[in-house]
Amino acid sequence: MAVDAAALDTATTPQPRRRSRRRGFPIGWLVPVAILVFWYLAYTFEWVNPILFSSPVEVVQTLWTSTLDGTLPMHLGTSVGRWLLGFAIGAVLGLALGAVTGLSSFFERLLDPTVQMLRTVPIMGLVPLFIVWFGLGELPKVILIAFATFFQVYIQMYHGIRSIDRKLLEVGRMYELSTLATLRRIVVPGAMPSILQGIRLGLGIAWLALVIAELTGANSGVGYWMQTGREYVRVDVVLAALIVFAVVGKVVDSLVRLLERRLLDWRDTIEREM
């Protein structure tokens, strides 16, 4: 049977639509600004103990001086390197195993129960075990981040494949597509929303795992910087480190959401009307 490539692409590839979202006042900044104002007022009028709580001005000064003397860029570079390496390892393994269990009922029955059991193991419980096994170097930190990332990506990959419309697979069989062509033209596009969601969730949980890893035995990184602030009772350093974690996490999440909107512009969802 001859395959009409143009007809197949039309049947299996959603067509892009013009985005109608209107951009207005950045309402998302209202809550952070309100928190900063309340923070400043609470410190100024001593609603909190000024010895145990630094003012926003002191935290900004700490961030500025740490940036100028190279302390913050050095720690941030170390943390981002660990984060991306651990995430990459966990994401690749999650995508691969999620595809295997999603496409094969046999491997789903064989592997998915074990994966779901391991998913419930608390990350904090693995920290002392990894230190005993791998020492205090970079390896246990990267493995911990990869471990946390893996399950988020795996679940979304598996769910994305199992959620593909059966009619699309029937179209592929009707046109006698090979396994590789079916994966490229039907499975990957159909699972792409879940894949991107898994990447977004994986990046977030990897960032949280990074904090845990750096608070236990690191000698560099933003988590280590925060730990030194705690040891020397530098509340401004602790708060500055927390702000760095929050800002970097938000920036990366926003970039992934932008990528998601670009790659999935064809979807006709409620998000387009909001």
C-alpha cells in the first residue's frame, strides 16, 4: 500500500494556531513585592527580632558584595554544574525507561512495580547511605540529584505514551509505518506535552535535591554558602542564599514554560484563553 506522506503528516501532526493571549499588567509581581514590603515593615517596626532577622537592605548588600568579590558567582557556578549534570543523567534514564514501559506491556509488568516502590523512598534517607558508599565528593551529590529527577521524568514519559490517541496508531498501521517511523511521527509528538512537563518537574525536584545534597558535606555551592551563614549566625547570608535558590529556580522554570509554549503552540487548550 502506497504511503501518502502529506496525508499522514496532516492526520498525525496538529496544526499551529495563532496565539490570542493578551499581555497586560505583570500581576505575578504583586505578591513578591507585597512580601518585600511586609518584610521591610516587620524589620523596621521590630515586629520580628532584628538579631534573628535581617532587613531586605542588608540582604541586598550581602548579595551585591558577594557578587563583586566573586563568592556568589563561584558558589552559583558550582551548584548549577551539579544540578545540570544530575538532571541530565536522571532525565535520560527516565525518558528511556519510561518509553520502554510505556510501549511494552511486558516491561511495564516487569519493571514498573519496582520503580514505583523506589519512588516512595525519601531522598533524605538516602543521604547517609550515599555518603557511606561514595564518600563526600561530587559523586553522591550528582547521584542524589539524578535519583530525584528520574522518577518525575519517568512518570510523565510513561503517562504521555499511554495517553496517545489509539486512532493515531491505527493510522500508522494503515499506512504500514515502520516502528521507527511510528515513534518519530506519532509517539514522540503525541507524548511531547507530558515529556516537557516531566522536564519541568524534573528540573524543579533536582534543584530541591541539590539543596539537600549541598547541606550535607559540600565544600562549595550555594547550599554550602548558606550553611556557613548558619554556622556564623549570618542571617543575611542565609536569606541571600534562599533568594538565590528561589530566583534561579523561577528563571529556569519560566524558560521551560516558554519552550513548552513554543513547541506546543498547536494545542487548543484553555490556557490560550486565559
